[in-house]
Amino acid sequence: MAHTVNEIMTKNVVSVSSQQTIREAAQLMKEHNIGAIPVIDKGRLKGIVTDRDITVRSTANSMDANTPVSECMSTDVTVAKANMAVQEAASLMAAHQVRRLPVVENNRVVGMIALGDLAEQEIYQKEAGEALSSISTPAQPEQLS
């Protein structure tokens, strides 16, 4: 029998609003040992901010730590449903090359599922490996002239 996302997702989700600062998001990531935080305004998912977003979109562009999260968050967010099969969530991660998916029901974030959640479950290690292979397709770094 296929297991659902609800069975392995993290249910106590840390979130930020789009107007909270990059510093606040980074502090929450450090405090909770996480790499992504959903951005929620008025109970609705507006985006996601990752440790990589903060590094590449803000720090590398010399943004101030008090810059709102809305300036560096990703707004094109792939989501999972709580009743979705775990294998389907792994396929979504692979297809969209993401390591984490907010889990949304009735337009509300009810959890997060990460590639690590799959890898920790022995029965999903194959799916985790396949998703990671798709996610980790090497990029071509820019060559300096």
C-alpha cells in the first residue's frame, strides 16, 4: 500500500511573512536547523525562501540584512498535497529540481516534505536517490575570460 505525504511530512512548519527581514528568516533557519521557510501572508502561501536564495539573491547582491524576504524569495512554488502518494511527491521534486515541498490543503500550508524525509524512510530511499539524481544535474559554471 502506498504511503501518503501526510505520514512523513513535518507538521510544525516555521514560516515568515513577506515583510519580515532576510535576517529574521536566516535566524529562524539557524534556530530550527532548516534550509527553507514558506512565506505566508494572511494565511496564504506566497513563496518560499531558502538558504540559497539568501546567499545568491541577497548576500551576493549586497542587500542589507533588513531587506524584506519578498526581495529574495521564490514565488514559483511547487506544492504537494497531504493525501498525495510519497512516490508522487518524489517525482515532483525530481521534475521541478527542488529538495523541499510545502504541503498545502485548502490553500493553507499544513506541512513540509523534504528529500531528507524520504531518505530517512528505508522504503523510500530508492525514490530519494532518483529524485536527488534529477535535482543534482550539474550546471555549467560561467567561465571567466
